[in-house]
Amino acid sequence: MFKLLRFLKPYWWQVIILLVATGAQVYTTLQLPAMMADIINNGIVASDMDVVWRDGGIMLLLAMISALTSFVASYFSAKVGAYFSRDLRAAIFQKVLSFNMTSLKNYSTASLITRTTNDVNQIQMIITMMLSMLLRAPLFCVMGLVMAVQTAPEMSWIIVVGIAAVVISVIVIMTVVAPKFKIFQNLVDKITLITRENLTGLKVVRAFNNEKLEHKKFTRANDELTRLLIFIDRILELQNPLINIIFNGTTLLCSWIGISLLNQDFRYLGNMTAFAEYVTFVMMSFLMLSLFFIMIPRANVSAGRINEVLKTSPKIHYAKKTHGLPEKRASVEFRKVDFRYSDTSEKVLDGITFRAEAGKTTAFIGSTGSGKSTLINLVPRFYEATSGEVLVDGINVKDYEKDDLMRKIGLVPQRGVLFAGTVKSNIKFGAPNATSDDVRKAAEVAQAAGFIEKLPGGYDARIAQGGTNVSGGQKQRLSIARAVCKKPDIFVFDDAFSALDMKTDARLRAALKPITEDAVVLIVAQRVSTIKDADQIVVLDKGRMVGKGTHRELLAKCKIYQSIVKSQLSEAEFRKEMHGATR
Amino acid sequence: MEPHGKTTTMRAKNVKFAFKEFLHSVKPYWLPILLSVLLAVGSAVLGLFVPKLLGDMTNIAVDTYPNIDWGAVGSKAIMVIILFALSAVLQYAQAFVLAVVSANYTKDLREKIITKISNLPISYFDKHKFGDTLSRMTNDVDVLTTSMSQEIADISLSLTILIGVMIMMLTISVPLSLVSFVVVPISVLVVGGITNFAQKYFREQQNTLGTLNSKIEEDYAGIIIIKSNSYEKTASDSFNATNQKLAKAATRAQVFSSLSFPVTHVFTNLGYIAICILGGMFVIDGNLSIGSIQAFIQYVSRFNRPITEIASTTATIQSILAASERIFEFLSEKEETPDEDPAMEVAKVKGEVEFHDVDFSYDGKTPIIKHFSVKVKSGTNVAIVGPTGAGKTTVINLLMRFYEPTSGYITVDGVPINKMKRADVRQLFGMVLQDTWLFSGSVEENLKYGRKNASLKDIQEVAKFCNIEHIVEALPHGYNTMISEDSDNISAGEKQLLTIARAMVANPPMMILDEATSNVDTRTEHLIQDSFEKLTSGRTSFVIAHRLSTIRNADLILVMRDGEIVEQGNHNSLLKAGGFYADLYNSQFAEN
């Protein structure tokens, strides 16, 4: 938590103003009871109306100053709190944008989102509270104590008793209840989980006639939660009555002691009232402080999660400037590339060597976990080769400036990703200067023009956040159009065709042909039909290259490729294929 | 201050409905609620006498000075102790009663919502997002019940204190009281105004926060695309602009909401000062005792809190209404029509299914299924093929009675399924969907989902049969391994295999399968295909087919297009016919 306080640094002078204003406010507030004691002692008891008027005037002035400073203080605490969290949020956002795939893999996207949103909100709340309450409470404590001792030194011990009572009662209640909060949170999560499962598994639950079973599960958790809640409340609700008893008790004590001291000095008549108010102030501050310290552990969890992100250093640093002479035609080459996620983990890629030329299609096939997705993510340097070299246009990817490298690559990921905006803004995403004509052409190649024109507004149709208002297949086609519109030297299709039906898949590949004459095309695929016509197919198994060649060549000699083909075609078709290959 | 702003970003649209339903729902609890209100009033009233008695104490001391009558002072002190102790006991009692009420009320409300979820027709969830329903169960219930119990205590306490303090003040001095009362309406108005103003900014803050959160969500999800398109700068700029807007809105909201504090402070201080001066004059004139003015000052300082609290209740009430509207709106949604009573049954299932001229439409306007008629003989394997949007999934939804046909009917062994109990219809079919839903629990529990009394041995046998034995054994705790919908210890393909095995354990007379299209590696694909075949052999089965082998092996292929069966037959006959099916097939598989 305290590590994050460095984000307050740019606002140091505002914090100082805040401190001064708070101090002034506390001081003036505390002067009021003293003035009142003075009115009673020197005005009323002495029947001196002038003193009453004079003191009244001073009190009015003090009240005004108090209000003004209080306003200044709340303005700055609000402002510093808001700008503090703005900076914090921006820092996390920038950090996450700089992450490579290895770092992203460590956190889930959902967790990164929570860290940037909820966790920051938690911290903001605590900071604003800290700025307004935490600053005030110690000031109140110290000044209140001083004033109290000044007005009635003989009664000082009452303060100690009062504070001790408040602190002890808070600590005792919290130590009993605090451990239950964790259980409470777990139960709440369980209720949410069961509800969510009932919603997402709606059809399965009903298909298996398990509504009653699910209901029973829910009721059990619900009952448990209710019992716990009642237990917690039963203890927590002791707090207010206890505090009331303590406050009333101290006031009574003040009066009693004050009266007993009257024989010494009649001024105690006014002073005991003032003293009682000071004691109340001081006890209030302690109450607030103890409540604040109860909140700290909760904020600490958020702060810890944020710090974790901020501490993560990006493992891949791109060069400031691109070094080396590019080849005339585009190409991608792997030379004995190994890859593992960390020093201790197993090799995900093992000695991969191949060259992909412009105008040619290179495809990658293999079962899940064979490393084909990882392989193509080495090209844009989302992962870093553990050993060996990855070359783009003859230059090692490590020698590229980031944008120089990215400019060459048109990437279509497995899952179609769209951004809020219009159809057009999404297709133009990688090519901001593209004309409407370019956009339309890209859509046609991606087999998306047909459905786009049917959308209300056509190319200007709104796309909702995350593209939720178009279907999965449409999303995929739009994200292909986005890559096409960029006119890259290297196309990378990471299993981008499997969400399409086979007919669209075939048409799309035909349309891609003419525009990829000067480009390298890398395709990861599941379906044999998608890659059958590729110029070069790389077969992967457990991170190793077990075959390289055309469909025919591989059918003839690569066992693993044969089994893949066999699983997707019928016996008769397979025989026909084999026959064609060996002919 | 903060929570008020957060919860009131939404206002109830139909206040009357929300209020009526809310009152109706708390009706069973009226007795304990009334009790807690009475306890609150009692506690507040007792507390009120404390300053007055303290003042009396001082008066006795001053009157008998310098030979203070300690007996009289002592008895007053004892009375004070009794009073505030009793007041605290009552306060605890009221809080406790209210805590129990609100806990039980919350429980019942949740129970009603979960029951509602299982009673609503599936079509409801086509139109409403899960997240929305979920947030009614969690956030809205939370808001409603916490603010409800807080409000009941606060309002009854504040009102009692306010009225009580006024009475006590009047008994001490009428003119002084009048001076203090003048402050009340002014400060209520001002605070109320500020709160309302702050609400506006809080809404602005919430909206901006919402925009920013979706931006973050979207950018993080699409980070690869942002990086590979060198879009970082544009994304950052757009993020920073919204972030800046949020900081501004948050400052404004916070400033305005914290403004009510200094403002009420000014008013109470003004009253306080006026009392000091006026009171001083009265005492000097001999119209008032010192003890009384002391007590009076204490009352004035107690006057402050209830006013601020009452002024801020409007905001809380708004949030209660908004939450209650969302909850009760959901609870009053139309439920599924109840099963026929008495319902018909299929005595011995042969597995003959017939669609009789079935029409269906989701919205009553656009027809999805048109004049669908087909007779499926017992034991037939039916493959349903066709382009996306042809209505393949809808046919299956109708068969499972997730939806009811707009016209026409479906029979199983001659019995119309709409005359049967839904549970009985669903019992007839085992279902394997593309969406591989598993609930959080062990592998064993998940496999037993369709037949609770299955033994571990039964399950192991099925596992072997369905090719998942080695997968389960490779898991860290075998059949006891905990898995869930989004668990990543098993792959998508393995999940699919588990759902197949789950259907197999239930051993139903008929099968419905929706083949997954993608993201399964070839080896698993092979296993899935094998299990599919085992699952369907000898049973009447309906498969939404994507794999060529499945289609080719089917006894009957229904080719669908725009909600109609355009062709039917087996693979060879359809190919020969050279129609839509042949077209579809050739575009995908034919060699050159």
C-alpha cells in the first residue's frame, strides 16, 4: 500500500495546502469550546454582557474560518485522490500495453482488467479517506489533547480511560469478526458461482432434469451464508451501543469530577463542559483511526495486486532503430529455433528450421500442444526464441524497431477481436490512411462485403464493444478484412479459418491468392482441407518438426500427417488421396 | 458519502411498481420490523434524558455550592448511568432484530430469484444477458437489503432524536428553542440541494467510469491486435482522454458531496453561537440556570446529525427503489406454461419421432422453421446439415421442448410431446452440445449428472467405452479432480469427451448431438468421432453434423435451408441428385 504513495509525489504542494487547511480547521473547531467556557466563566458567572458579546463575535469569526478551511481541505483531498488514481490507472494501462505474451500468460485478461478497474477504485477510496480523515484525526487528537489538558489538567486521566475503552472495544470486536469476513466472502462467491452456472448451463441443467439438484445446492449455500451473516451482525452490532456507553460514561465522569473540583476553583464549571467536548473529539478521532486501520488490510490486497503488475518488467525490448539491410522480397526464416516459456519448463519448440518465401503459402498443422500457435507468435516477437534465429526479410527480429516489424505483419488471431466503433473503423484499424475503396476491397476478399452491406448503415454500422453485435463467423471475417486492408508483407493466420464454414473458407482462400502474390502467407490450421493447396506444409508434433513438404509428399512419407488426414476424411476418400499421392 | 453516490446512478423508471412490490415483499416481516422501530424509538428517547439529567447535576452542585449536596448529585448520576445503559441495551436489541430480519429477507429474495431462473422459459435468456440476471441476484439484492435495514434504523432513530431533542429544548427554554429551530429548515434545504447536485456529478462519474472500464476490457482483450497494428499510441490517447474526464468528474462529485459537511457545520455553529450569546443574556437576567444552558448546548449539538441524515435519505431511497424495481421486474416475468395435468406418457420407448408440419418463430414475426415435417423411424441416425442460420439448432431446441412450436406438433412413439411432462420428454434424450458446459465439481460428480445413483464402477465402464479413461487417469486426482466450466486443466476436446460420457452414463433411449466445429486437435477429434458413433449406434439420434464422416455414415440426411427441409436421403442418393447437398459437398471436399 505504502509503495503506491509515490504516485502522490506530483501533488506534493496540494497535499501541503491540504495539510495546512486541515490544521487550521481543526484548530478553529477546537477553539469554540474554549470560547464557550470563557463565556460561562467570565461572562455569565461574572454577569459581564460585554464579554459575552466579544466572545460571541470571535466564535462567529472562528466558525467562518473553520467552514472555509474545511471547504479548501475537501476540495484538495477530492482532487488529489482523483488525480492520484488517474495516474495509477494510466501507469497500469501503459504497463499492460507493453507486456509480451509471456507476461500476459501469467495473468489472465480478466485479472488484469480487475487490477486496472476495481483495485484502483479500492485504492482511490482509501486514499481519499486517508487525505480527509487520516490527516484530520491525528491533528484532532494532538490539538484536542493539548486543549483538554490546558483547560483542566486535573482531569487529564479521563482521556486516557476513554481512549483505552474505545480502542479495546474496537479491537476485541474486530478480532472476533475479522476471520469470519473471509469465510463470508467465500460463501458470497459460491452463491455467485452457482447462479452463474445455472445461467450458463441453462440447457444442460434442464436437459438432465436437474433443476431440483441445483436448487438444493443453492439453498445449502444460501442457508450457510445467512447463518454466518447473522452471527457476524450479532457481534458487529455491539459496536454502536458500546461506543455510546463509553461516550456517555466519559461525559458523566467529566461532570462528576468537574463538580468535585468546584471547591478548588469555580472555573471548573465552564471548563468541565469544554473538557467533555474535547474528550469526545479525541475519542472520535481514535475511533476513526481504528476503523481506518481495519480497512488497510483490504486495501493492501488491492495494492499488492497492482504492484505486482507494475513490477513486472517487459521481457522483450525492441531495438530503437532497425539495423540491417532487408532482402528485396519478403521472407520469413527460422534457423534452429528453440523455445521454452521459462528456464525450467520443457521445450515447446525444438530445433525448428524452415524458410517461407513471398508469393508462397506455408502452413502449419499438428495436434493441440504441438506448438504451432507459439511458432507463428515468434514472428511478431510476441514470444522470444530461446535459441536460434527468427529472420524477417533477412533481418533478425531482434534488430527491428517495433513498429517497423509490425508494419510488415498482418495478423489474424484465433478468436476474432473487434473494437467499439464502426465496421469501417475496424477494417481500417491497421491502415489509418486507407480509402473507402480499400476498405471495400478488403471486405470483399474476406467474404465480408455481403453481410456488411446488409447491416443497417453498411460500412458505417456500429460495432459494439468487443464486437458482441456480430456473429462469431462475421467477427472472424472482419478481422481478416482488417489484416487484408493493411496490405502487409507477411500474413499470419493463426487458426483463423476454423470458425468459418468450409465453403466460405474455400472462397476466401481463393480470393486471397491474387493479393498475396508478393507476400508471405503463414497459416495455422486444424482442417486438412484448408491447407491442402499450400506450397509448403510443416507438420509439428510435441514441438518438433516431423515433416515438411507439399500435401502429396507428406501423404507419401509422413506417418503423423497421414493419421491427421485419415481422421478427417472417410476411408474411401483417404484411399483415393493416398492413391493420388503415390501415383 | 461514497456509497450513496455509487448506488444511485440508476433511478427507478416505474416508482409506483417498485414501491408497491417492495412493500409487498417485506409484508411477512412487519412484526419484527415494527418491533425494531419501537426499540429504536425507546433507545433514542432514553438517550435524550441524559444531557438534561447531567444539567440537573450541575444545577444541584451550583445551587448547593460551596457545600455540594453529594447525595442528590450521586442519585442523578446513578439515574444517568441507568438511562444510557438501558438505551444501549435497547439499541443493541433493535439492531439485532433488524439484522435477523434483513438476513432472512435476503435469503428469501435470493431463493425466489433462483427458483425464477429455473421457471423462466429459455427464450427469456435469449433476450437478456446472463450478466444482467446475475447482477440482479448479487448487486441489486445487496443494495436493497443493506440500504433497507440501514434506512429503517436511521430514519426511526433520526426522527425520534429530532422530535425528542425539540421537546427537551422547549422544556428548557422556549425562546432559545425557537432560535435553534430556525436553523433546521434552512440547513435541510441546503443539504438536500447539495446532495441532489452531487448526485448529478456522481452519475457523470459512474458513466465515465463505465466507459473507461469497457475501454480497458476491450483493449486488454485485443492487445495482440493493438500491438501488431502499432495502435498503442491511439489506444493510449483515447484511454488518457477518458481517464482525464473521469478524474475531473470524480473531483467534482467528491467536492460537492463533501460540501454538505462544512455547510451544515456553519449553520450549527451559527445556532451554537446564538445560543451562547442569548443564553448568556438570559442567565445574567436570571431567567435561566447555568445547568440549563449547559444541557441546552448539548442538545443543540445533538440536533445536527439527524438533520444531515434525514437530508441524505432521499438518495438512499432512490437506490432502494431502483434495485427493487430490477429485482421485482425479474420476479414478475412470465413463467413457462405448466405441464399438462394429467400428462401423457410413453410407456415403452421405441424411439419413433415425427414432426407434424411444425412452424416456429422466436419473435412471432420472422419464421425460423417453416412447414417442417419428417418421420424418423426407430433406431435411425439422422444428420442435419445446412448453412449457418438454416434453423438446425432450433429443430433440436423444439425436440427438447426448450421452445414450443408456433404451430404443428412433435410426437414420440405417437404421443405428442407437448402433452407430456417436460421432465419426461427430456428424460428421453441424451444431449451433447457444442458448448461443453461442466459445473464446478469433481469429474465423477459431473459424469453422474444425468444419473445420480450411478456407481463409480458404472462410470469407469462408461469412461473406458467413451475413450476418456486415460484422460481422467492422467488428471492429478483422477475421478476426484475438481473441474469447472472455465478450468484449464483439461482441453476443449477433452471437455467434449466428458460431456459425451456424461450423456452415456444417463443411458437415454435417444440422443441429440451438436458437433463442435473447431479447436480440437486431431487425435482428440478421432476419439470424439469414435465415441459419437458408439453413442448413436442402435439409438434414434439427431446430429447437427459438420464432419464429413458423420454425415456419410448417417441413415438419413436432412438438408436444411432457411427453415425448411430442402432435401433428404442418404449421402450417395443426395450426391446423385446433384442438388443443394451436392453443391455443399463439392465446394468443400471434392478434389479439384
